[in-house]
Amino acid sequence: MGRPDWAPAGIDLDRPSAARVYDFYLGGFHNFAADREMGRRAIEMWPELPEIMKANRAFLRRAVRHLVAAGVRQFLDIGSGIPTVGNVHEVARAAAPDARVVYVDNDPVAVEHSRAILTGSEQTAVVQADLRDPDSVLRDPAAKALLDLRQPVAVLMVAVLHFVSDEDDPHGLVRRYRDAAPAGSYLAVSHASSEGQPALTESHRGLYRRTATPMTMRTGAQIAAFFDGYELVEPGLVYLPLWRPDPGTEVDERPERFSGFAGVGRKP
Amino acid sequence: MTDSDANAGTGGPGTARAPSPTEWGRVEFARAWARVLDGTSYSTLVAAEIEVLTLDLSDLLAAAMFDEPFTATAGERIGQALVDAHFTGAKALSQTTALLGDLLLPCLGRSADSWLRPRVSDLQGAVARGYTEALLTLALAEQEQIRQAALSARDQAQAALRASDARFRALFTDAAVGIGVGDTAGNILDVNPALVKMLGYPPADFRRRNVADFLHPDDAAEVWEDYRDLVEGHRESFRTEKRFYRADGTAIWTHLTVSLIRGEDGAPRYQVAIIEDVTERHRLQDRLSYQANHDPLTGLPNRAMFLDRLTAALHADRPGGQVGLCFLDLDSFKVINDSLGHSVGDQLLVAVSDRLAAELGHGDLIARVGGDEFVVLVAPSTGREQLTALTERLLDALAVPIPIEGHHLSLSVSIGVVEAPAGGTTPTDLIRAADITLQQAKAEGKGRAAFHDPHRNATQVTLYTLAATLPGALDRGEFTLAYQPLVRLADGRLHGVEALLRWQHPRFGLLTPDQFIRLAEETGAILPLGKWIFAESCRQATSWSPPLPADSLLSVNVAVRQLQDPGLVEDVSRALADSGLPADRLQLEVTESALMASDADEPLAAVRRLADMGVRIAIDDFGTGYSNLAYLRRLPVHELKLAGAFLDGLRTPGEPDPTDIRVVAALVEIAHTLRLTVTAEAVETPEQADRLRELGCDTAQGWYFARPAAPDRLGARWRTDPARSVPLG
């Protein structure tokens, strides 16, 4: 954040990127050797990781479907990473063809990738910005052109807030986004937590120190505090797989293994 | 399922047909397939959707089994379809091929050794082939995508970097401030045009230089300490004021900001210096400071700077060090200034200051501290000899007349010299002592130097103490009056008495007016004091026992300041009224300069009103001022009192000075012509008294007749011998 905005960051492909490691967990090939190396080490340490990532992705899908059903047509996906399979605009538009989605990420490679696959889609936009600078997100011309902030907007912060350290005041940042949106808007959050798998999460956190985005695990209570000013929709803040599971799916009997909380709140 | 066993052994491809969807266990197979796929990979499909997919694929599979001629291409399509649905996890393929091997034939109602068995194997292979090809294609495509994205991002980053670099270049090149970049060893790597211009070295010269080459002897020690801290990474930046030498040898003043640039590893890598030329600002400051500290006319340091330097000298930590101070006052400068004009006066001051300054020793400071007052500060002083030599040079410097606009102006200077140990006194005390000593030099006859004598000065210093105690002295009853008789020369009878003020000071004893009256005039204390004198002298004159002879006068001195006081007439009237003294028995003594030299009409008007009341007016010290005889005629004056100086030549026994005789004779004659009486002051010898009588002088006073005395003593004497013509005391 100390760098002036006109001084660009370098692109270092030898350094793992959270977005590309995530893609690797999901079985994608949008990643480089350094990403795969890190992903493999993480899985060695924590074999359930791919499953957790899938559960997280599945939560995103369920959340978007729920929001579309609730009438939301505008989505601001912050920390969208490399949206390959089952990305927000596909899920949303499957149910509501007029849904508009703005993807935001600070990883320049992820942003370029998103732009490439979204070329020609007028109902989507990609913004390279840092969620820690809400003004740069909310005042981005592309975002402003696509999103009408007088209408309800769903802000998706799925698996991203644990990359914001406490000193950047993540709760204050979330409030900024909340205040920018009108009543009837939503916030969807999933967040890694040390509750459930304390030993594993600690070593996992150590691994992410090498990336540009170190992790901060938070407790359920801390995560619940992101929803200040929102009313949590049923079933509240729960372990990832427990949030409105698809009918017919067997819910894992030990959901705490997934070591992450998820919830959706509505701004009254 | 009924023909399955028959077909297994006997039937061949020719007899086979594909089962209709209802004829085989497709749902069972598809469900099992969906179950094994679920969880192998990340797919957007939920369980029910997977089953829809596997049902389709199962039908495809069943049809392929019985297709004639048999080809396994459907297997490849199935592999492809799995990858398309993002079942890309490694287990998705192995589970699928295992399922085919284990469950396809039973679900089709065939035995494990059916002739269809090889077809299952073929299809397994085809699924694997199709799956692998599709996965490879996907992997390559996605790798290509991400690589493109990375390249694109890198291009953008580089473009942004170039743009930022260009912006920085422009900033660097066009900046008005000087910018230099160096490494942490101090080697200069790059400088901008502004810095080249500022310091005057060609860019190549800079690159051969080290930061340390720009040391200036005036640099504060902290500058280079800060610099070292910076390049060693202990601080990020510092700011300072620093001088730099230009290539041409001149020096400039700058504001310097040096910042550290660290590498990605955090280690110090470069330093950037931003240099702003503030020489002009400094010059302006210097000029302002010069103006604040110098006299614009002579260019000499002024009082402010003198006080600074004196204070510094007195605080100097130099054991045994002495500080010498010479206070100089030009004698009779005012006369020249008044008669020849300010322009000549100013030129004279400039010439005088030049001459005086030329006589100074190394390190001495001369300052102009007032109109015609100068001071020389000698710090350190080596002692009295040095100061004596200096004052002699200063006195001599003005010995030769100064030519200005055709005039050859002679003037002398009086000097008060003080010497004190540094740390032993305060500037105020030292200046006070020098000023007192200067007054002493003036009193001793001007054109000379007087050295401060601490013992003798014990009372001189009191001038300042007096100033402090004067305002309350009247209330404390410290003033008294003494009286000196005025004697008629013709018959030796009492003509009157002159009231003389005395101050019985609690610390310094009895003081006469010459010791404090000037001070009283300066401070304004003369006004209440004068009023008291009128009232008190009139009261005493009417209450003496025995009373003064009815025709005798009470003569009271009036200071210039009192003449200018609008309340004078009122004060005199009240004193007369309160005491009952007739107005024509009161005589006021005023100096001729107070009457004549004043521009204002006020004093004259007051004198006229007093004269109209019947009060006598005497001109005191006649002959020491301008002695304007013509003017005298128009004044309401009754008496002239000749200054003591005229009597000097009449004092000695034997032949008196004929000139003095004639002058006094002429004055007496003129006075009488103007119908004025004449009183001679300071008569000290019988010779003087005799000669004055011969010359026709009317009255006299002086020690020969009587010293001033308190009223009780004077009264007592007068009573015992009222007609005595010989000295009384």
C-alpha cells in the first residue's frame, strides 16, 4: 500500500499466487510450477484441502443461486481470483440472464486472465484493485458503469478476507462496502478459521507467508462481526458445507473438518 | 435379461442388438457411475445433475456395445464428456474404467465371459484415450490462457513501469530543484540538469565524484553523522541546510534532503539528494539581519548589535578575560547640526565614524548608539594601557578639522572608559558605569577621556539610584530648602534670599541641585517638586522669626520644564495666596536660554502673566547663553544675574583683568539702561565685592557674604546683626 499508484508492481511468476494455487486445488491448469509446488506441499500437509476448496466453491455457487432467487441482479465479487469453472456470472445468469457481475482482484495475472475469458461479455467487468482501498474499487469507471449503487448489490467476499491482516482493519473495510450499498443489499462471506483444525491451520498459514497474501485465521465470533449491520439469512454463520446444502447431497458428518465459516447477510 | 446366457455362449455379433433403455439396468449403472464420480473432482454439477450426465453416457455406452461394425469411438466421446464436465480429478477416470469393467456386463444382463467382454475392454481403453486427450487439450489450453494472462500482465506492468519511468525522467529532468542519485558508497550515479546548473560542474564531473567531495568546512557535524546513518540504513531520510561550493569556487546555501532507497531485500541500495538553492533567501536574511544590526547613516553596528556583542563578551567563558568599553559623545555636535543643517551634520557623523573606526584595534567593535554617541567595545581587553592608547588615538583622530562643504569643522569628543572582568558584571551595569564616566569627562572640560574609578564612582553610580528614589522622595519629606542672602553692595543690607533646594538622601547624604535637578527635569519629577518649592519657600519667607525685612525678596529658581508647564502660573498664585507673601516680593530666576531659545510661546506667555501679577523676573546665569540684548528689551525682566565666569578676572588681589572689568562694566551699564538691576553671583573675595561696587553692580551673593543655610540659622543671624555688611557665614 506504500507504493504510489502510478508505480506498477512487478510480475513475479516465481512467487506463488493465492489465486493460482486455488485454481490448482480445484484441478485447474491455470497455474505455474511455483503455484503447483506450493499447492502440493499444502495438500501433503492437509490432504482435505482440495475438498475444502471445492466446498468453498460450492458455497459460492449456492450463495449466488440463493441471491438470484432473492432478486439480486448485481454482484460485486471481490477477490474473484481465476474464475474458471462455475464462476459467478455463469451461475447467476443461468437463473437470471440479466445479472451483472463485476470481478475484482489485485493479482494482475488473475485480472488479465479474467479479462481474456470475459471478452465480449457486456454484463461483466473486471477491475484490478485492492479491496483494502474501497474507493479504488467503488469508484472504478468500469464498476460504476455496470453497477447501480441505488439498487441492491451483493458483495461477495468469498475466501478473501483471511488475506487481509488485522492492521488493515478488515471490519472497517467491510463497513465501507456496506455503507456504499443501499438497503436490500447482501454480503456473502466465507473465511478460513483456526477453529476445528488449529494445528493444521497454523502450518497452512506458515505456508502462505511466502505469498504476496499472507493469511490471517479468525474465530467464528470475529467472522460473525463482519456481518455487523446485516441480518444473517438462515442458517446463519456455519461451517462451509452446512450453508444451505443442495437437496439430495449427503452432508459430511464432520463439517468442522472444513475449517471455514460461511454466511450471507442482508442489509435491512 | 433372458437371452443373456444364451448369447453368452452361442451368440455372436451377428445376432446381437442393442437393448432398449428399458431393457437393461441403465439407471442402476448410471447411479453407480454418478456416485463414483461425485467428489473426485470439482464440478459445478450437483448430484442430480451428475446423474443426468451419466444416464446419457450410459446410453451411449450401451449403444456402442452392440454397434455393428463395432468401433470404440463412443468411448473417446465419453472420456471427452467427463473432462468437459470438469471431472478432471485423477480418480474420475480410474473409477469410470473400473465401473465399466465391473458393472457394465452385469447391467446389460451378460455374463462376465460374454463375447461382449473384449468390447468392454476396448471401450475402457477408448474412454481413457478420449479422457486423456481431452484433459491434455484442456491443460494445454489453460496453460496457454494463464501464460497469456501472465504475459499480458507483465506487458502492462512493463508499460506502466516505462510510463512511470518516463514520468520520473520528466520529473528528474525538468525539476527546478537539483536532484542527484548515488549509491551507498557515495558514488554519484546521476544528476539532473538543475543540479548541474546549480553547482556548475559538467555531468561527467559529477559521476567521477563522491558525495564526500561536497564537504563544506561550515557543515554542521550532524550533517555527516546523519549521512552515515542513512547510507548504513539506520534512517530513511534527513533534511538540513548545507553550503556547497560551486565549480567557480563560490558557495551557495541549500536546503538538502537526502532519502534512502532500499532494494527488495530491504538493504540500502541508493541515495537520492534533493537540493534547493536558497542562497537568495539567505542573502535577504543576511541583509535584513544587517539592517537590523547596523546604523543606516554610518554603516556602523547599531545599539542592538553592540548589546548582543557586549552580552556575548561578558558571557564569554574566558577566565581572567577583561572587557573594555569606551563611551564617546561628540562635544558641541548639536551646535554644528543646528547652525549648518542636518545634511552637514550627517556628513560630519559619517566622517567622524570613519576616522574613529580607523583607529580601532583588531577585534574591537565600534557602534553608533545615539545621535552623536558612539561606543567602542574592546573584548578581550588587555588592560588599562591598551584602553589608554586607544582613547588617545580616538581623541587625536578628531584633532584635524573635518572639511565638509567648504567648512572646516573642528569638534572634540568626550570619552568615558570602563573596564570590567568578563562574567563579573552585567551589560546594564557596565553601560551605566561608562555613561557616568562619560558625564564625568564632559564635566571635567570635554575633549578628554575619563577612566571609571569604582571608588570615586560610588556616588556617581547613584545617579541611577537617585532616578529610582526621586519620585517618592517628596512624599518621604527628604527635600529641604536652604537660603543664600542677596546683599546690596551699596549699603550691605539684605536685598533678599535665594531659595536653594537640598535633598537629604537616606543613603547618599545631602545632595545639591546640580546632582539631581537634571534628573528631575528628565523624569518630570521637577513639576511636583517645583510646586512644593513655591509653596514651601513662600510659607517659610512669611513665617520666619524674626521676619525678613519687608522690602527683601524671595528669589526662587524655575527650571525650563516648569516654564513649559501650563500649571506654573496657577502654582505661583496659590503659593502667594496661601502664604500671604506679596507678589512683588517674589522673584523667579529663569535662564536666558529657557526664555529665548524656546520655540514655544508658552514659557514667554507664562512669564508675562507672572510679571503682570507683580512677580519679579530675573535672568539667571546671564552671559552663558546667547545673551541677546535686543531681545532682552522686549522681555518683562527686572534683574540680571551675572554668571560667575565674569567674576573670575575680578577675583585676584592686585590688578584685575582689564577686559573682564570692561565687560562687567558694559553689562552693568546696559542693564541699567534697560532699567534692570544687576546681581553678581559667586562672589568669593572682598576684592570682587569692592570692584563690583565700584562698577555700579547693585547686589551680590556668594560665599564671601554667606553660604546657603537652613532658615532657622539664617534667621537667627539676621536678627542678631540685620544691617551687617560683612560676610555672614
